[in-house]
Amino acid sequence: MLRSGGRVVVAVLFGVLATSAAFAGGLPKPRKTAKDSKKELSVSAKANKGKGGAAQAQSQKRLSPEALRVMSEGVGKGVGQWVPMPGTDGTPGLFTIDTGDTLPKGAFAVTGFAHRYGRAPGSLTILNVGWRVAYGLTDRLTVFGGWDAYRHINLADPGALSLNALGTKPIYDNTIFHEPFYLQSNYPVYSEDFPFAFENNGGVGPVVLGAKFGILSEERGDPVSFAVRDELYIPTKTGQTALMKEDGVQTGEVNDLVGVDLSKTFANVVQWSFDWGHLFTRDPRSGATHLLTLADQEQIGTGFDFFPKSRIQLMTEYDGVIYDGSATPTMTFGPRDPIEGIWGFRVYPWHIVSVDLGYTYMLNLHQNQDRSGFIVKINTEYWPGKPAPPDDVTVTSTADPHSVQQCSGNLVHLTAHGTDSLGHPLTYTWTAPAGTIKGSGADVDWDAGCIDPGKYTLTVRDEDPYGNFATSSQEVTVTPAPIPQPTISCSSARPSILPGERVRITADVQDTSNTTLSYTWRTNGGQIIGSGPSVVFDSTGLAPGTYTVTVRVQNEKGGAADCQVQVVVQAPPPPKPEASKIDQCLFHPFWSTRVDNVCKRILDNVALRLQNETGAHVVVIGYATPLAKSKRSRELAERRAAERAENAKKYLVSKGVSADRIETRTGKPTEGEPAKQNNRIDVIWVPEGATY
């Protein structure tokens, strides 16, 4: 049987390779080469350049490398030199996982594959050989079908399956038996995918029919590719005898898989794919006999295709199956929900033919004796060879406002609107000869800052991934900033001074030019001493009056301001009144304290003056010479001096002078003076405002 299986594998793969070679060699020869197309485009570009010199936007209009290959090689629109190849279901994919893309209208794909993988329990190793064909009814709808022409199961641990419990009565009518008696369990043991496997055996697999509908596509400009699919697995063997004895590789019923496919390409460096599907299983029957209940399956997988536009691509996948829903109970040792890893590559002998080689490993079926496997695929896809239209890129731009003042801090808002006739994504790049572009993309701002006044051209370039671009420019005028005018205020340390005095004058300046300030001081009298923001006004030689001091401050931008302050030079005040001795009375003999007639005449004059000058008062000071040097004699002399002053006061009071206007004191005799001079009273006149 193994030899027969090997012949089937070789036959299927040989047939696919022959078909691929026919496609590769049988395409009609293109009428124009890529070189010819480039020449035509160059001539067209020169012609357009002569016509569009005054246009607002200049654009380079040329085909992308993909479009050139379409014209020269007949490769489908937008797919590049290396055509995307199918997974095992016939639509674009990796090893077994599908991308979210569909075939374009009129395209078809063929793939032949051999896949070796494992299942549990029983340490099963399955070799599955089959082929698929897919056809694009529309750009969104692809139909596919195929046949798993040969399956072979190698059973490494037959004692772990209930069907090998010989001599044990089956629980379900000649199908699923008890486990071997030594396991002491009432539950059967079987593999969900191959419930009738019980020995090394092989045979044909089911026929597969399906359809895939694309909702989103990166080829049409969407951010991701997304599709829904439905697959029918139609058995080629039915009936209990055929399922058990002939091969044991099918379930004998129609099963239906409903799923979704999602993929995303990142910068043409890696393509990520994700598949999910729910397999609705039907229970195997033999006539009216219900043989067992199979679980439904959740099939989940994700994978990466590195360098998807290259001739050699590295691919990795991780596929898993989760059995869920109601099922005939099974006693399984170790994990039974399989997880398979696949690592390998895809290489293109021709641009529409590829070969996939991958190493597989069952990541979680630890009880399996052989967890390694492989996958081999030969793929081909034919895409209609109609030329793609030119990839026209255009862009328009606006600026708001078109004039901005120097150093104002106001921004100019720039917007761009670009189009690509093939829907390719566009990137926008803004340039300015001066100032700063703030932001990125289609909407940015330009900050002129404090650049020189003048006209500036701001340019935007939009470009698609294939080098096609267009430019648009806006002219913005930068007007000169207004001359910054300083503000100034002046103050004097004192509002008035006396002739000959000096006073400090200060100028307080506010200036935004950040330049050096110069000060010019002037006055209509006196002198200015010093320079800068603070000077001294000297009034020497000035007559009383009001004098004006003026200052002008100027920055290096040409801005200036003036201010002035007035200083009053006052007339000198009248002399301050002072007390003075206006007369005296002598007493003879020296011990006398009586006011004689001579003294009375003197005091009469004093009284008359006090009556005329009501604000003044007098101080009467009495003196007396001691008769001896003893203390007693000095005390008697002081008493006589006080009495002489009091007698004079009494006389003045008698003449109508108020007593509070007369102050009496005693004075000490002056040594060296004659005794006659030391026996007296002094009359001190104290005018109003004076003190003594």
C-alpha cells in the first residue's frame, strides 16, 4: 500500500508541475517589452513637460514597476513579478492558511500538495495527498474544488484505540469498542478526525467544493484584506464496511466549514494572515444505524510570509484544532486538540510557478512517537494579462493666509489633496526654503518665525509606493515686522530744590527689541551730569523758577520715545528769627536787687516792644557776684541774681505784659569781669519762631 501511495503522490505532483510548465511557457508573447514601455513613457513625459510649464502642480506620470511587468510579461494587475500563490484550498495563501484576498476575475490557480502530520490518540501519522483548482468568477468571488486523492495512516500505538480491543464487545454496534480491558474504563478511545482508524491503512479522501467572497482587499486600496468562505467535504466512501475495513481514512458524511480569512501586509516586508473556521460535522451512519457522534471543530491558524514580493519567501504557520460540541465520549491520554507548527519557504522557478517546502511539527501531541512531518506543494496561478492603466498621481494645495507678519508668531495652515488613479496610498512631504514646517501628512502648519521679509514658495510632494509623484506650490509673503517702539517714563527724586542743589532724574524704559538703548538728555537750564538711564540735574547758578529736563531713548531697530520732567528751583527762605540781647540793667551797690529808675526806663521800652510784637517773648537773666569764695556766699549770690530777674519780671507785669511772656533765669558771673559788670540783668529778646 505504501508503494501504491508513493506512486499516487508522484503522479499528482507531476501532473501539477506539467500544468504549471504549460502555463509558464504557453502565455502569448507581449507585443511591447518593458524597455519599449519605458521609452514611450519618457517621450510622453517630455511632451507633457513642454505643455504644463505654467500649471500649478507638476507631476511625474509613469507606470509602477508592477504595471511595466503587466505590459511586458502578462502578469495580472498590481501583483508584481511573483504572483501570489494558493494555500491548500486553492485560493491565495501560505502553506495551508489562506490570506484575505481572492483571485481577480478570469484568473485561476492550481496546487498539488503532500502533507504529513500527526493526530492522537494512537500516535497516528497521516500522509495526505491532493490537489485544488480555483477560479475567479469576479474580482470578489472565487470558487474552488479538489480532491484528496490519497490518504495513508500509520498507526504506531494500536493498543490505544478501542477498535483494536479484540474480543471485547463494542459499545456502539460494531464500531467504537471499549478501551483495552487493562485500562479499566467504560469510555472508548478514538481520533476525532479518523474515528475508524485501527491499523496501518490507506485510501482515497473526500472531494472538496467551496467558495470565497472578498469583502476588503489591500489590492483595491483597503487597509486589510478580509474574506468569508464556505467549504463542503463530500465523502467518497460511505457505509460501515468501507469505513472500517477498506481504509479507515474518512468519516463517511458530508461536513461543512464556514470561516473567515484576514491578512495584512506591512511595508512589503511581511504579510500576516489569520484564519478561523467552524466545521459542522455530521455523524457517521450505516443505513439506519447511528455509528457515533463526532464533535464539531474550531480550526484556527495564523502565519507569516516574509518578503511576499520576493522570488524566495520565508513562511511560518501555526495551526490548531479545537473539538467542541456534543460527541461520543472518548478517553484520551494526553492532548488531543492538535497544534501544528510549519516552517519553510516558497521559491519561484517561474513568475507563475512556485514550490513550497515546509517542515511540520506537532507542538503538543507529546504522546505521539513521531511528531515530525512535512508539507510539499507545487503551485501555479494564471492572472489575465491585460495592461494596467497608467498610475496617475495628482495633488492640489492651499495656504491660509497667504501673508504673515515677520516675528508675529502666526502660523500659515497648509493643506494638500492628492489622488492616485490606482488607489495606491500616498505620502506627503512638505518643503520650505526657510521657517519651520510643523506636523506631517496632508495638513501642516508653516511657522515663518523671524526670517527676512519677502516671498517664499512652500511645496508639497505626494508620492505612491512605486515612485509616482506630483508637486504643488503655494507662495506666501512675509511682511516686515513693525518697528518696536519703546515706552518711557521719567521721574525726579525730589519735585523741588533750592538754588545750587542737585537732584537725580531717572528714566524707566520698556523695550521689546532686545537691542542696546541710547539716551540723550537735555535741559533748559542748569547742567546734566552723567549719562544712561539715570543722571543728575545741577541747579548751580539758577534763579528760582521751573526748569524742564528732557530725555530721548532710541533702540537699534529705529524705535524711539521721549519724556520730560520738571524741576522747581525755589527762592531761598527768609532767615530764621534768632534770639538776641537787647539791653541790660546794672545794680549798685552790688548787693542791691531793686530796680532803679534807670532800669525802669529800659524795662519800659521792653514792655512797649512786647505790646507791639505779640508773638515775641523775653528772657531775663540775673547775675550777682559772690562776696566771698565760700559756699554760703555763692548761694547768697545766686539768690540775689534770681531776685533781680524776678523784680524785673514783676515790673514788666506791672506794665501790662503777660507773665507767661517773661522767662527768668540766673546766670554765672564771668570770671575776670569787673564786679560792676557781674551785678546786672540781661534782657534777651526772643522773636516769634525763635528759641533761646
